[in-house]
Amino acid sequence: MATKRHAELASFRYIPAWRRPISLSEDFNNVLLVAFAPQLLDFHDYTFGPRKSIARGTSIAFYTMAEIDVYFGIVIYNCLMGRTSTGPSYLSDNPRKCERDDFLLPTLKQNSYCPSYPMNYPISGSLLSERLSAQPILMLDADVTGMAITRVAEEFTVLVITTDEGEFAKVSIFDLTLLCLHEYSNPTCHYSESSMIS
């Protein structure tokens, strides 16, 4: 898993020269596991009817801590260079163009960026190249309510999932190419990078 993600990140052309090279020793084995699901903006305003069904399902993706670190650095760097805007609008009433900050740029390059009173605040990615995305490793037709993940051995990870229907499932992940869903006594395996399991 780590080798593939490292290769993708190392070849990403928007990483500033001072942040290269990206070594495999960086944190590619610790991950942030995220479940994405459709959600109504306001349940009280929802109109129920024969053609209005509530969308269900969950996509599960992960991001390595190394990827998150690099992308945060890209977003901050672009703002400190004056290339982007502050924001997003739901955090700031008045998004504005970032001002170039030659005082803070060196601290970012030394990996010690943590200002007390920055002139550009809040910093938010506004360029398409600043968006960290990942293909889902698993897509379920149920709403996931809980997840736990542990690395059992090199290239072998176990993900435990609970759903809003009271189901409990274990997913064995082998190098992102083989996913095995163990529900009760009926294991199902899928060979692909993005698996749809229903």
C-alpha cells in the first residue's frame, strides 16, 4: 500500500521543489480512514414521496499521513506566495486574496510553520491541484456507523465495520487489489482497486 501511494505522490507535479524528494520513510503506513455518505442538508425540509428515496450507502477511502502533510504544505505554500485566497466562505465572512508573506515562507520550508498571528487566515485550498482525493477502497450499500482498522502484517490490513442496520463485518485488505468482506460465515473477495460490495 505504502509503495503505491509513495509513487503517486512522488510524481505529483505540483509539489514545490523545496519539498522534494518525498522519501518512502515518511509516514505512508499510518492512515486516516474516512467514510463518505450522502446526507440531507436539512431532514425537516425533505419532502417524502414515491420518487423521493433517501440515498443510502457509504464509500470508504483512506489517506496516508504523508499525503496529508504534503497537501497541507502545498495549500499553505500557495497562500504564502500570494497565489490563492483565504477562506472558505463558511469560515470567513470576507474571503480575500492571500498576501505574499516572505517572513513565514522560510518557517514552512523548515517544517515549523505554526504562526501566532498570521496575516493570511484562514488558509484554505482554492486550486484544483490542492485537493487531496483518493479512490474508495470499498463501497457499501449500507450506512456505516463505526470503523476500526489495524495493520496485521506488511501489505495486510483488517477493517471492521458496523452499520446502522446492526450488521458487523470484517474486511481484509491485501495491497489494495484484493478485498475480502467477511459477513457472518460468507466471505466475498473482490479483485480491484475500487470495490463495490453490496
